[in-house]
Amino acid sequence: MPSALFENFLLHGSKQVLPAFLYGTAWKKEKTADLVYQALCSGFRGVDTAAQPKHYREDLVGEGIRRALREGKVSREDLFVQTKFTSVQGQDSNSMPYNPNLSLTEQVHTSIKSSLRNLSPSSEDSSAEATILDSVVLHSPLPTIAETLEVWRALETYVPHKIRHLGISNVYLGTLEQIYEEAKVKPAVVQNRFYPNTHFDARVRAFCVEKSIIYQAFWTLSANPEIVHGAEVGLAAHQMGLSKHEAMYCLILALENVVILNGTQKETHMAGDLEALQKAKEWALKYPDSWESCMNGFKALIAQ
């Protein structure tokens, strides 16, 4: 009986809750603050950003969060706020949160200081001193494993007093295994593309299950149009009374240890996607055999 479907995850070794959806803030530009505020008002309780001005406005993410906090729409204790350290390779040379001529360790320290200021729960200058980030993700491995581990060890110095958890994105299994083996603070999350080119990351996801790591899937809709509009998802959507994209989200979230980055800019979808999880859970409980058939078809489709 699928009674635990779509429940929030407790991160390994802590009481920190990671919700089923993290609001993705890439490419939102000047609309970032308003969209983050709308997402939180709609029920989202996780926000993902990055110290990468090339694609993110981390400062406006903080503004949107602070607005929701001031108006009592949400409490900071109920939020999961995640940002990233992005190496020089992923930055725009004209807008970096640190001096690229600094050592890797100093780049990390400067970037984290900027993130703590941007994502502070209050606009008061002293607020940054009290800021704690729920998760910081290494945006991608660096060119060598030695450089990657240098950055990781710099990030470890902030755990647990300023950063609760560490993670890594855009990572292949071999590098993930090396980081896990060498790290003092083990990765708590992995954020990767969920799409056919990586065989839907089956081996990485299996490693995450084995090590109690939460897998954060992105590109779940835009990279998979054939699946979203295919027969398996269409049948599930029809049976559950959901849209195809809502059904796709629910099927992915039913995989073990998986949450989703959801970056919708439509307020109706923000509320609707959250409501879909409850609808799917109720349908699965009422028709467990049909739910199992849907999941088996979906797993076969992604070759799990």
C-alpha cells in the first residue's frame, strides 16, 4: 500500500525536512523576487538558487523569501533554502561573486559570505551573521578530483554552524563515489538532469538510495517531451484526473529518494502541482493495483 507517497524526506542523520518540490529559480531574472514570493504563498517550502549571476539572481531570491517572512506567509523554520557554489568554469567573467584570481578555498569563502548576505532572513545588516543555509551544492565537479576535493573541504568548514548539508550537481557516478569516499561531510543531496542521455541516472539514483542521499531531479519536463506526451503518462494522467505534466511529476516522485526542481512561472501551476500530489496519493490508496501498474509501466519506460 503506497501510504508514504510524496511525503517530505528527512535528510540522512538529521531532522531537516526536504520537500517534494524545490522551487527552481534559474533564468527568472528581474522577476525572481515576485516568483519566489508567489511560490511560497502557493505552498512551496523549498527554494533552490545559486551564487551564479550568469543564470540566477540569488539576491532577489533572498528578497522574495524576506517578503514572505515579513508578511507571515511562512516561517523560516518551515523552509529549505539551498544555494550553490559555482566554480570559475560556470561563471560569467563579468559578474562573479568572487575574484577568480583567489585560491579555490578563498573563492569558496567569498562566495559563501555573499550567499549568507543575499539569503539572510532579514534586511538588517546583522542578519547575515545569524543566517544558516539549509544546503549548499557544488554546482559541478571541477576539472580535477583534487580541485573538487579542495572546494569540498572548504565547504565542510561551514557545517553545521552556517550550512546544514552539502550536495553536488551535474555529477557522474565515479566522481560521486570518490567524493563520498573522501569527504568528511558526506553528500546529502545530488542534483542532476533526469533525461534519456544519462539513462535517467539509474546508477546514480541507485547509489543515492544505498547511501541515503536525496536525488534532486531537474529538466524533468523540458527534456522529456516524448514521455510527458506518451501513452504511459497519458494513461496515468487520465486515471488520476491530472494533467500530463502533473502525472509526470507524480510518477517521478514515486521513485525512491527523489524530489523535483519545479520552476514554473504560472501561479496556477504552483498551486496545482502541489494539489496533484495529494490527488495522486488518494487515487493510489484507493486503486493500489492500478497505481502499481502505472508505476511498473513508467519504470520500464525509463529502464529502471
